[in-house]
Amino acid sequence: MVDSHRPRRWPAYGLAALMLGYAAGKAAFAVQGRLGFPGGPPVLAAEAAGYFLDPSLAQGFAAASGVLAACVALATVTAAGRRLPRAAMLAVLAVMLAALGGGAGIMILDGFVGLGVGWRWYHGIIGLVVAGLAAEMTRSYWTATRPARATDPAGSAP
């Protein structure tokens, strides 16, 4: 495991880009009044009829969540984001990691094993990338914001 004083920024930038792509796809479907995700499995009309929100509103919320996730990812590596309380940021990252891990897990399992949702193998690879980036971004933030350890005068850690 890499333990350096410089945090890794690329996982946060990569995850932010993926989340903005997710938001753009959801916004495109919101404008069309459709459910689902471009390139993903189709949503059957029977499923859409049982949906409790208007598809445009639901997709608008999903697009906003993608933009929010991108902002949180960027907050882990920017100076402004580093001024946020560490405990609060770690709580937000834990929720984000759980949400992204759940969605990515479904894509991975359905893409490689087949749960019946309709994701293909390449969606499974995207799920692996998302889960890996989210985990590495969280780990990088955790180590970069860890309080400094005291050392003795000889320079060795206690």
C-alpha cells in the first residue's frame, strides 16, 4: 500500500468525470421523459407505469446526485474541500462509497453472472472501475487528512 504525504488525485478526478457523465446521461433522459440510462438495459413500460415519480423528475434528481457526487469527489483533493471537517467528510464518503458500491456491484454481478437486469459484460467492467476509483479516492482522503503523528527527538515514530 502506498503511504505518501502527497495524496493521489487521479482517482478523484476520474470518479468526478464518470459522475458528470452519469449526470449528463440522466439529464438527457430527463429531457426525453424516459427512465433508464443511455447504453444500459431498457426500462419496460410496465415498470415505468408503477414508478411513483414522473420520469423527468426522477431523472432530474439522479442527474443532480451525479453532479453532487462529482463535487464531493473534487472536494477530497481541493484546498477548499480539505478545510471541511474530516469526520463529516468521511461520513459523506462512507455513504457515497456504499451507494456507488451497491450500484457498481449490481452492474458487476449482472454483467458477469447475469441477474436478469440486462447489464452486459462491459457494464461489469465499468462497475469495477467505479468501485475501484471510489475505494481509492476514499483511502487517499483518509490517509492524506490523517492527523500528523508525533515523533521523538531522534526522528523515529513512537
